[in-house]
Amino acid sequence: MNYRIILSKYDMFFYFMTQKIFRFHDEYDYMLKIACIPAYNEEKPIFDVVKRCLQYVDKVIVCDDGSHDSTAVAAKNAGAHVLKHSKNLGKGAAMKSLFQYTKELDADMVVTIDGDGQFLPEEIPKLFTTLMETKSDIVIGYRFDDEQDMPGYRKVGNKILDKITTIAADLPFRDTQSGFRAYSKKAIKSIKFTTDGFGADAEILINASKKGLKVSEEKVTVLYNINGKTSTKNPIAHSTSVLSSLIELIAIKKPLKYLGIPGIILLIIGIVYSIVVIIIFNDTRYFSIPSTLIAVGSLMLGLMLLLMSALLYSINLGRKYS
């Protein structure tokens, strides 16, 4: 056996692997990395979040979405560039401002992280590394492998919202509501969304799937009990905002399935009850008000849903061929 040849093969393997690692780190070091933080009334945690983020990115951008406290001042003192809305427009509006600013800076990689301190900035390199190694366009910071610390109401709510988003996007995302994500330059430039509220996180994924962007997930740590609080967001307002946005997106994307079919079912129910009302009246001369209300209500609502589905379908068809 020629040991010299074997040694040279191992040397070559080691050489190529070392070069690959060096190239990866060189590419990573020369990339413009930006952290984006949408914030609303986060004056207490934002200073620490910004300081810690600056250890792993080149620039931190905070969008103060009309806060009533000193969020903007605290973020600026920590070293962030601050964008400020004059009034509270919603998380989606803040994300739009942040994305637009990173486009102008021509960022290579962007990470979004909440300003409440629930996510660990120390895990930013983990998301960036997954973004590069898997050649993904978006990496979602996945929170739910270990759920024992999550409050019960949040666990149930997130599962419902994730399921609805999965229906809308046709992709099996396990954590559609996570605000801790990494984005490639391609994703930042191509993603478009209209939602101004909390539903923006879900709409971004729906738009990404529609445009064929590659989405990956990476397990991250999340702290649910910060200074005695499980979240700085109102759970009812948050869930209502996301749910209404998702229902709107689903109805617009698949109007025949989610509006047309229910409309037909309601029309059938209305027709059946109308026949029942007529039969009862012919036999007994008794006019059933409850059955009449059900018949009229079902017919009107069914007809409205059917017309809406046809209109939305024709609009989508026109966009597809325009």
C-alpha cells in the first residue's frame, strides 16, 4: 500500500475543507449585516437589546412606532439609528419602514428581532450561519421545541394562527409568528406586504412562498417571563389583528374555496328552508318566522359570498395574466 498517496489524499481533503471554512468566514465578515427592531413603548429593554445586537451586526436600526415613552432616546443612546413614526401605525408599518431603509443601505443580510428582550441577540450568528449554509432566503427562529415555559393561552393561540397561516401559504411552517428572523438581500428586495398590524409576519411568509423563496427554520431560545411579564403585547389584540389579516389574505388568495363553497352551501340551506316554509304554510296556513329568517339570511349571505368569490377570482385572474 502506498502510504504517501493516502496521506496526500487526506492532505488534499483537509486543505479543501480548510479553504471552504476560510472562504465562508471571509464572505461572512465582508457582508453588511443589519439588525432591525420594531419597537413600541420599549424604553426599559431596548437599550440592552441594541447594545447586545451591535456585537453581531454592523448596524442596528430601530423603528419607534409612535411610542409614548423614551424608546427612541434609549435606542439612540445605545448606538442605534432610529426611525420614528409620529403615531402608532402597527408592527407591519414599522417593518415596512425598516425594510425600506435596509434596501437603501444595500444590506447583504438582515435580522429582525423584537425589542422586548424575549429573544437572545447572542443567537443572531446562528440564524445568519443557517441562512448562508442552507442558501435560504429566510430563516425563521423556531421557538416551540421546548414549550413548558410558554403560557398556555399563548401556546394554543400560536398553534391556531400557525395552522391558519399554513393553509394560506401551503407550506408547513411550524412557527409563523416568530419575530426573530434572518433575511437575505434577495428576500428584502423582493418581499412585499400590505398589513400594518401584527399580521405582517404571516403575510411576509405567504408572499415569500408565492415568490418561490426558500424558507428554513432554526431553533432559538425565547424568554417568556421577563421582569414578571410573559409578553409586552396584549394577547387578545395581537391574536385578533393576526387572525383578521390571515382571513383577509386567505379569502383573497383562494376566493372560490374559502368564499365560493361556503356561499353555495348557504344558498342550498336557504333554498331548503324556503321550501320548508312554503310546505308548512300550504298545509297549516302557519307562517314560520324563524324558518323564514333562516331562509332569507342564508340566501342573502350565500349570494354575497358567491358574488365576492367570483369578483376576487376575476381580479386574481387578471393579475395573473397582466
